[in-house]
Amino acid sequence: MPTPPRSPGSARGRARFSLFRGGGTGRPEGGGRRGARWAGRAATALSVGVLGVAGVGHVLVGGLTSDIARVDPFKDMKNRPQGGDGMNILLVGTDGRDRLTPEEKRRYRLGGEPCHCTDTVMIVHLSADRDRASVVSLPRDSYAETPAHTDHTTGERHGPHPVKLNAAYAEGGPELTVRTVEHMTHVRIDHYLEVDFVSFMRTVDVLGGVELCTARPLKDAYTGLDLPAGKHDLNGGQALQYVRSRHVDGAADLGRMQRQQRFMAALIARAGSSGVLLNPVKFRAVTRAVLGSVRADEGFGADELVGLGRAMRSFSPASSEFTTVPVGNVAYPVEGIGSTVKWDDRKAEKVFAALREDRPLAPYGGRRPVALVDVAPERIRVQVENGTAAAGLAERVDAALAATGFRTTGAPVNSQEHGVRRTVVAYDPGWDRSAKSLAAALPGSVLRSVPGQGATLRVIVGSESHRVRGVRVDAAAEAGSDPVRGDEVVCGG
């Protein structure tokens, strides 16, 4: 696609690269009862297909790019965001499975009909100096408002209207998906990549598997994932189960995005250590596995792939950083649509401003000593209650939790329980991980399971344990909403 005019001396003018085009929560913590699907296939295409060309040349790549199915996601687009330094790639994962064998579908729980919508949406920003990749995951059930468009299926003209983000693809294909993402983020998309189940599995297998470490057992009856705690070398099908699973715990789709980010870091590490960058035969096999089942914009060709690959020769997990767009409400109701994920507009703007300005998502320095948790506090809704006779105690705890990042109601009340000594964290079992994160911020508190309570956790403040301490996501367990580097989430990170 055409790029904005740049002076010959600009970073973008010196390196004119193109790239691929690509590719809730009704249940607790953003989950849903729909069959879980994938998303890390997009990661494969970027971190292997592009990274791999660092060690090979134009002749080898030129014969492979003809395998790419072409699409024009930028057709007739007007009033687009201004371009900036670096490159922004929209990676879209779909649930295409037609070319899988019956045995593969059975083994990896891939039955049923595809939804013809996006399972995964990520923005990957490559810095102008090609020293850094920043990956921002956008929840598939994000509340979105589409621009005016023609329905992709019926041909009917629609005005702007609210949808879940993943439905934009079903209505208007890649073009409406790009337009909707640009409208929501004000980030100009330079290239687009769309990947399916097949390319994901084949590429991981050609690489010889991907090493992943899990801090706790992971089991999902919907996808068949069953991993004990520890280190695992997963083949393509197993890796697909890992990145598709959204019923591992109460975190649902938000937890799935964390695992997808973790997978991307592991994939980059495997690509760098497997010899694929320097072995033309292995590179050709990997690239054919990727490019044979993706759709890309017309601007993606051999020149762009080779140039970008050479610029990324020194790329490593330490060069990458991952985050999820900050969420303000994981169960935002919309009439006619259902439960959606509402972004925290103020915090999200900081993330997208960093992409527009070609800045890291977070400084690479150290972090303040706080308790490590699995779920970021900004994802946790809290109602504080006073279980004592001390006036103003609930107000102080509410303010302290809010200062730590928790989404308190800001309206503490007196509890129906009296004479409480140890602070209680009451929670619905579907939000068990959130409850543990909240309890970590309240040393000495006790957990109480209350089936049917819903998404809002309750803190019943006691007389003996009401101190509040800071918490942050444990990057060694899962990549979370706080930006983390890839080398912090790979095995041994």
C-alpha cells in the first residue's frame, strides 16, 4: 500500500518495507461458552516467515510469495490516521480448518463450523530502527463502532453501529476490520496478515516444536489441552490447543490472550535457536508452510520480506514486548449484542500513543517491589464493605485499593456481617484467579467462595487485617496487561 511521503533521510524513507495482512465475554473474566478458537497463528507468520529471511536471499523468497493469496484491505479508504515512524501490522487469526485431516480435527477438538469472523486481533509495531517489536492484543469481544460500510455478505449498506470487534470481519471482511481498528486506536495500519489453523500447526511442526513453561497445570475440556506444571515441548497441534484454550480458568479470553503472547515469545526464541535463519532448506519449508495458507495485502512481496528479514537479523525475545489493551469493563452490556469488553479509554490511549510515536510500551528498567499476581488489578471489579464498627475504615480501604489499580465501585457500604476480624474476599468460583490477586493486595485476608455472586468481588473489611499493598502481574507466569519483554516470559526468563 502507498506510504506517506517521507524525506530521504527519514528512517522510513531509508527502509521502505511492506508486510502481511492478516488476521466477551459471557463467562467469568471475559469468557464465553462458545468453542475456543485460536490466535497465535498470526505470530507464526510474523516471527518465522519474516524473521527467517534474515539468512536467505531474494531468489529463494521470490518463488514463494506467489503462494500468498492477495486481498486489498485498504481499498477506497479515506480519512485515515496519519502515518508515523516504524511499521504497524494488523495480525488477524481466523478459524479456517478445511485442509485439516479428520484425524487432526478429532485429536485437537476442531470439529464444528467456522464462524467466519476473527478469533484474534493483534497490532504488531516494528520500530523504525528494527530493534523492537511491540505487540498489543485486542480482545475479540471488544466493544467497537464500525464506520459506514457495505455488508460483506448481503451487499446491504450500513451506517455506523456498535458491534463486537470480531464481527467486523463477518460484515465487511478485511477492509472493515482495518477501518474499525484504525477508528478505535487512531493507529495507521501499514500491512495486514490473515492466518488460519493449518499454517499455524504446520509451521510449528517444521520448526521442531515450541518450548513452553507453565507455572500451574492447564486443562481445558473444550480444546483437549492437558498440561501439568513444568516445561513442555509442544508440536503444532498441542501448541494450537494451548493458544485456543479459554476455559483453563476464570480468566477466559483475557487469559487466552496472555497465553498467545507467551507463545509468540517462545516462537521467536525457537526460530532464533533452531537454525532456520541460516538454513535455506529449512527456511523454505517453514516459509512455504506459512505463506501457503495466508492472505496478505498487495504490498507484501519478495523485496519487502527480504529487506525486513535482514533488518531483523538480531531480533530476539529481549527485543519484543507484549501487552493487552487496558480493559475498563469485562462485561459491558450492549442491547442487541450482549456482553462486550469495554476498553479503559484513558489507559488505552497511552498504549496507542506509544505505537504512533514509535516508543516502547514501557521502560525496560526495574519495577517496584510489589506482590506478584496472575490477574492485573485494573481487570478486577471490587465492592468494599465495612465489617467493623470503625467509622471510615471501608472508605480508606476502597481508596487504597483504587490507588493500587483495582476497579472499586467508589461507594463502600456497611456489611451485613458484624464483628469481622480477618478481612474476607468473597468471590464467585468463576473468578478464582481474580480473587487470589485481590487477596494478595490484602495481607492476612481469607477467601470465601460464593457461587452465583457474579463478576464483582466483595471485600468485607475486618478489624485485624486491612492493610493494602501494591500488586503487579507475574510476568514469569503469564504475560499480562502490564507490558513485558519476551525474554521475561520464555522458559528460564
